[in-house]
Amino acid sequence: MTTTFVIEAMAAANAQLRWKRREQEEINDSDSCSDYSDDEVVIRGRSEPVETRPILSVQRAANIDHFDIVERVEMGQMASMFFNKVGVNMFYICLIVYLYGDLAIYAAAVPVSLMEVACILLGAHCCYSNCFMLSLTCFCIVTSFQVTFTLLLGPFTFFNAQKTKYLQILTSLMRWIAFTMMIILALIRIGKGHSEGHPSVAQISGVPNLFGVCVYSFMCQHSLPSLVTPISNKQRMSALVMADYILILCFYSLLSLTAIFCFDSSLLRDMYTLNFTDNCDVLSIPVLRYFLGLFPVFTISTNFPIIAVTLRNNWKTLFHRDGGTYPWVVDRIVFPLITLVPPIIVAFCTHDLESLVGITGAYAGTGIQYIIPAFLVYFSRRHLEPVLGRDAVNKHRSPFHHTFWVWFVILWATFCLMFVTANIVLTDAKN
């Protein structure tokens, strides 16, 4: 539903930009005509008006659809077009909190994966209490890897991430190979009768965290402008979006169901790949175990600098003032530091990936996936109605175009946030 909201808002933003451009051209044409209306030149004894435009001027077609999505308009630009100053600031704060959560999850996940691979190489099985290597605890090992991770990838925050297309293609290919491997291995183990999972039908206590995880998993609204704009034929965009979400749901369901039936739920690791690396009964081929163990390291390490640079740029945009520039120290030192330091501190303080994903998805993710798209489509409609008139029809209008659905999404998001917050407070009170 909210994906269709964003697509409609993108079409409205294109219409707004196209209308402003047309108005500006008309103003320029009017000024040009007025400048030369009284000018005359004398040629061969007779006066002739100066030609300021070609005799056969090309008139714009009256049937141009203002709502064609041909120009990529990012969510931040849409927020600036349709929100007031407070709304724009709230948008960037929500996005910044979400990106902080992303970086914290990444910074916590990589050291844990590296620790597991180190255990495999040295023929030991780490726990979270005592370990090997001169009586060092696993906490010390993870901390060492976190320091290394920060020193290697942290400096990229101070520069710009460029030319990452082929790197992203490679990591996407690795993701598909790894996920396919894990599904097949789990199915083989279940088929052989070696499965350990006996999940209960339902656990109500897990619903709040499930909400946050689902939001985090299905969230793509902030990337839609880059995904939708290049598509040449947008006639059946809603059907394409629906098919895409159904495919993703089937994939996640297959991955989750094979996991809960293959492994004991009480022993299931937060990072799913680790269930295959520390158990030779599941995967006995060393090369494949190393691949699955290092898979999160490679994919996360390539994404970390990109997300960090994105977060840094959003900080700059949040505090930007028209006509103003930042001092060198603020631009090159302060902004990268406030981008890098908070998620690294969170990663040092906790390795509970389930909670990090749940909280990030439940709070910042809810804003990006539910609240922002709902307000974008609502204010874009109000903004364009006096400009284009009530008769203008947005061909990319959401199937859920009634205002009821906008307020339903906002109420749903509010209810879920209250539910998740109450669960966190009650859980902390019990502990």
C-alpha cells in the first residue's frame, strides 16, 4: 500500500517540476517579447521588426501527461516540495535514525562472523564466555575484530563512495548464492530426518519483534525513485509491485520455515549463516563453511561505506541553509565523526542483532515505510489540486486512493509503535 503511495507521490513531484518549468519558460518568453516589442531595425530604407523566435515555432503538445515519471525525484526532494520546514526536518531525522541503526547492525554483525570463522580455522567452537588463544574471552576477540573493522572501513566515511556498481552486482550475486545454499542445505537435513526444530504454533510474545523485523526486511520505499524511474513501461506498475512483494514474501517464508524446522529454536543464532558454520553435521565441506561464514563480512563491508556516506550527506542536508557553506573542519571532520562514532559505540555495547533489527525497524523503519509515504501522498494531492485542478488525473494514482487508507496507515503505524514500546517497557520491568 505505502509503495503505491510513494509511486503516486513521485508522479506528483514530476508533475510539479514540469509545471514549474513550463511557468518559467512562459515568463522568459513573455520577458523576451516585451524587450523587443518596440525595437525596429532599418534595412534598405524600410523598418522591419527584429525576429526573436523562429517563424515556425514548435508548440508543445497539449496532450503531454504531466504525471509521467521521467525524472528521478528522491524522497528528500519530495519532502522539500510537499512538506513544511518542520516536516522536512522530521523526515531527515527519521532517515538519519534508521541509517544509524543500519550502521550499528553492520558494525555488530561483522566481528561476530569473523570470530566464528576464526574458531573454525583454529578447530575450536566459541561460546560467549570462555574461548581459546591464551585465555582470551570471546568478548576480547570480538572487540579486536570490531576495532579492526572500524579502522579499515571507518575512514571511508571521510570520503565519497564512487563507482560501486560492479561491487554491488558482485555482492548481490553472493547473496543469492548464499541464500540458495542455506535453503537447500536445510531442506536436505530435514529430508534426511535430522531436523531438530519443533516450533510451537504461535508465540504472542514474539509479535512486537516480528513487526520490527518485517518492517526492516520489506522496507524499500526510500529506494523506489532509483528503482522505478528507469523502468520504460510503467503501465502496470501496481501489478509489478504486487508480484514483487509476493515473490519476496515467498522467499522469506521459505527461508524462515526451513530454518525453524531444521534447527532447534532455542539454539538458533541471530545471524542465520552462523548456524551452518559451527555445525559440521549441517555442512561438512570446509570451503562452503568459510564462504557462508564470510558472506556477511563481504556484503556488509561493501555496504557500510555507502550507507555511512549517505548518512553523512543527510546530516549536511539537515543543517544546510541556502547560500551557506560549511567550514572545512565541520564539513570534513565533524560530520564524518558524528556519522561514525554513535553506531560504533552501540556495536561495542551490544551484539544482540535481533534487538537491534527489531528496534530499528519498529521505530525509524515505521516512519520510512508507513508514516512518511502516507503524508507524502496526502500533501502531494493537496499541493497539486489548486495548481492542476481537480480534473487532472494521476495515472500512477494508488489503488488505495481514498483518504481513508492514508489515515488507516497512520493509525496502524501509531498502534504498532505503542504496542512495541509497551512490550519493551514491560520486558525491561520483568528483568
